[in-house]
Amino acid sequence: MTSPAAYGPFAHLTAPNAEFYRQVMRVFLTAKERFAVHLRPEDVQLALPAERRPATTDEITRALDSLVTWGNLRADPDTGRVTAVEDFYRRRFVYQLTQAGEAAEEALAGYDEALGRRGALQAVALHDIITHLRALLALAAERSPDPAKTHLALDALTSRFSALAENARAFMGSLQRTIDLHEVSEDVFLAYKDQLIQYLERFIQDLITLGGRIALLIEELEGPAIDALLATAAAREAADAAPEEADHAERAALGRWAARWSGLTAWFVSRDARPAQARLLRARALGAIPQLLAVVRVLNERRSGRSDRSADFRTLARWFAEAPDDAARHRLWRGAFGLYSSRHLTVDADTLAVRAAHPVPAGTPWSAADPLRISPQLRRTGSYERRGRARRVEDRSAARRRLAELAVKQNAETIAARSRLATSGPVRLSALGELDPLAFGLFLGLLGDALATWRPGMTHTSATSNDGSMEIRLTTLPDAGRAEIRTPTGVFRGPDHLVEIVDLTGPGTRRRLEGDTDGGDDR
């Protein structure tokens, strides 16, 4: 365990004038990069920024001596400029970085970089993940996959996914700080809010289009296929371990690979009533757009001179401070918030009957009002609750069986709805006919995903459902009329389009995937 004294090189962060110490240390780091070993106080003075450069070297010398005391620098006698005996006895030193001081500055640089990292929503990473998953599918189809290729493919996949997840987390954190107006000025925010909204819309479009494909590829790999690939990669990773630790190293490596694959699966596939992280990210990004617009509205209101809540509270606080006495402050409180002191804690039937016969004015003070009779149990325990033996544990096995039956029934209904909604090829929207509520709900979800990717000038678009079970392809018609889809609850009307809905969980899914693999670019 490191002793507290080892953290002495960080003491300058809490000392007065800490920013000046940081600038002095940056001068030494820059000098080290230029292969300068020692610096004199006058060298440090010239290297400091002009606005922080002292007129004399006395302040710099004091700062250097303090850094020597904390262990950041080392001082050596400066004998290079001694020309007389008096110069030898005069206090002159040259300074250089210590190992502890350099390590402290590297740690602070890493901290500043991590704290200022804004991240990015990487749509390109989604394409790369699809490419790596298809490579794993090809390896899984082989009789004996090559261990080196398997390990490299899994390592590339997890590295790309880790970068995507970390950048998304950092970006959403920085986006929330931007929305809260804690990090940017109003002028900067208004200048780039349009680009930020367009950036979010592009990523949401790619996430809708590619997230379903990734989920479907992951489900194709689930089971014995991915288990064999993970075991192959773990065996190769543990190949260089000592003979007595080979089994333990292989089990540990297999556990790490299984955890990474589980994290990737949880990011794109929803299971056990737990939504996928990609779905949550999509909802968070969609929710950020109206929040950004709300911030713009607040800023415009402030610029136009309209009062906001914070200004109202500051004005009210000034009124309280200027009130002449407590009575005026109480009147101001009642006028501002409409809150009055309560005349009772609880009442019973007898109390209500007495008050009905002899009403008590609202302005009656406590001292002149009738006393309130409180139960001795409330006075003793602070609660009316009667304590006793705990209730018996309820048997919920029948309820669980009922829930399981409902889940099976709902799954069968969903499969039937997907089968009812799927088309044998491109058809007109008006040809879908009448849909039951469940099929119509699935259709609305697919149509919403497709329209979310629509941009001006487009004539064709496609989208995949979030769980990767269905795909819709929508094409405009030059002679489009009005389409009507009837449901038990009403009629859905809109412009007619050419639509093709594919059930990706049905037969031919694997053939479609192989066709996509040969097709090349996913864009």
C-alpha cells in the first residue's frame, strides 16, 4: 500500500496560487520534451505566458523552492556561473523534474483529458460491428475455425464495441451538461444547436437501420456457435501460460470473453422484459432534441426581457430582505406561496361534530383554540399502526403459471400478427386490407421507424424493427392516391405507397443474411 507521503507531489493542487504552480510545472514538462535537463529561475520566467510572468525572479524562486519541498522538483547548486568566491557562497540553484513530479503531471494530464472528453455517437462503428459479426458467422460455419483468425475477429469486435459504448456514454454525459447550460455560453450554444440536432438525427437514423441487423446477427450466433468460438479464443489466449496454471488461465480467459459477449448482446438485444441499451440510447437521443429546443426557447425568453423563475425568486428574496419586520415577512410569505399554518393534525367524528355545532374561525390562534386530543399510542410510538405478527407468505405459484400462460399466448399472437402483416412482395399500402389491433400496432411501429429515416428528396427507404424481427421497405408512387386501412377501432388514412414487409424470423432468413453478406456495403 502506498504511504500518504508518496502523494506529496500533488500538494501544490490545494496550495494558494495553485494555477501558478501548474504553469511552472508545465514549463518543466515542455523543457523535458525538448531534452533540456536543468532550468534556472530566469529560464522559467521567460517560458511563462506573458500575462502570468512576474517582473522579477523572486516569486518564481519561492515557487520553485516550494515544489522542491513537495518533491516535484530537485534543486542542484548552480556552479556553472561561479566566477568569484562571493558567487560560490551566494544561493544559486538549477532545477529539474523528479520522477515523482513527472508522474504526478502525467496523472493530472490524464485526468484533464478524461474530464474534458466529450465523446461521439459513432455511426461508422455500427457498420464495423456488422462486418465483424459476419466474419464470426463465416468462422462458425467452418468445421474447425482457425484459432488465430477467431481470436483476432473477436478482439476486433469487442474493441470496436467498447469504443462505441464508451464514446456514447461520454457524449450523452456532455450533451446533458450542454442542455443544463453548465459548460457553454449562450452564444456558443445558439451557434451550434442546429448542427447538434442534425448530428443526433443522423445517428438515430443509423441506429434504427443497423441496430435490428446487429440484433439478428447476434441471435444467429447465439448458442453452440458462439460458445465454440469463445472457447477457441480463450484457449489461444491461455496458450502461453505456465503448465501448472494453464487450466486456470483458460477458464479465466473464457469468463472474460463470455462477459464481453454478454455485454454486446445486452446492448443490442432486448430480453426478459429488459430493453436493450441501444434502444435506451435511441430514446435518450430522441428525448435530447426537444430538450435542446426547450433550452433555446428559454434563452430566447431571457434575451427578449421576459422574466424567468430564477429571476422571480431573486426578486422575492430581495423583498424578504427589505421587509421591515417579521410580521411583514409572514404576510409576504402567505401572499407569495398561499401556504397557511394548519390548525390540526387529525380529527375524529366527535371533533367534526363539535366544530359543526360551534365553528372555529380560521384566524383563531393556537393558544385560544380548543386543545386537540391525541391518542396515547400516537404520543408513545409516533404512529397509529398496530404492531403484531407478520403475515404469512402468500403462495404465488398459480399467479406465476398464469403469467407464463399469458406470455406463451402473447408470443403466439405476436407471431400470428407478424405472419398476417408480412407481404409476399411489394404491394400497395391500400392493399393491406383490415388489420386487427395487434397487427396494426406492429404496422404503426414499422411505419414510424421508416418515416424517421425519411429525408426530403428520397423516394425509397427501409428500416428494421428494434428487435430485428421485421423489416419494412417503403417506396413512393407517382400516381399515389389515398390509402385506407381499417381496424376495429377506426380507419387509418394517408398517401398511398408501395410497401414490402418482411418477417425476418421466418424461413429464408439465413439465405437473406448470406445475400446481404455478398451484397457489400450496408449503406
